[in-house]
Amino acid sequence: MLEQLSLPHWTARRRDDLLPLLDELEEKIAPLSQAVEQEAQANPQAQLLCSHPGVGPITALAFVLTIGPVSRFERSKNLASYLGLIPKEDSSSNRRRLGHISKQGNALLRGLLVEAGQSAARWEPDLKRAYQRLKHKKQYKGIAKVMVARKLAIRLYWMLRNNQPYTPARTQGSPSHLVGRGQ
């Protein structure tokens, strides 16, 4: 499809130079992706996490391997702090100021959770609603992505903690006051 695009001369030449590199990289990435998928298939916790929309084998396996035994986190808030998905606090006296996220945890997992969160927000109504609400405020698109990543991390934590696959928070046709929020 890229080869068929009509581009100006130098742009077309640059495309022709880069396409073989893309093919070479895809050949090198394919066996690695296959190995990760096999490891995720062999890990029951990763399989459990893959039941959540937007979470694939790479994110699930990275989550399981990075956090280790879920029992080491007493609360989901501790996990969010461990992953660096909570705001820094700069407080003095009775003034409380929350800043950017702390970024104290594993940067790879945090990035994977942000990407998985964006994907999950397309398919999961509660995440989509929360993302859209914050995104439409002035200059909060990045903050909304991190918020969804944090919510996703907490959901994954509870899935592991309760050893339960993903179930939608609200089902069609059931009264909302009878269905739990899932978090």
C-alpha cells in the first residue's frame, strides 16, 4: 500500500530507501513476538489479563513479570505508586499542589499501559467515558491517557488479586444500581 502512494520525487525516493529496512526489521521482530506470545500462553496470569479489551500478550506478560506476586501490594493505590502513575505532590502548610506523574516505576510497563489504555478506551464504555470527559478539557489529552492507564493498571491488579477474568462493569438491560463498578 505504501509503494502505491503518489509522492513527490524526493519523498518517493526516501520511501523506497526505507521500505527494505522496514522489511528487515519485521523479519527480526517476528520471532521475538512469537516467543512473547508463547510465554504469555504458558503463563496463566498473563492469559487472565488478556481477557481485558486492549490488553495483548506483550502488555499482559510485562505486567505480570514486572509486578511479581500481586500479594505484595496491599492496595491498588500502592501498585499505582509503584508504577509511577500517581501525581507528584508539592505541599506546604495548608497548600496542596499535585503535579505531573512521578515516573518512579518501570517506564516500559508504563508506556505499554498507556498504549493498552488507549486501545481499551475504544472498546470499554467506562474507560471511554472517563477518557472523553477529561480529554475535552483544555490541554488534558495527555493527562487523560495517563488516567486511563492508571485505571487499567488497577483493573488488572484486581483481576489478578481475585483471579477473575474481565467482565464488563455494566451489562445491557440490567439496572445500573444492581451492577458493580468493577473497581
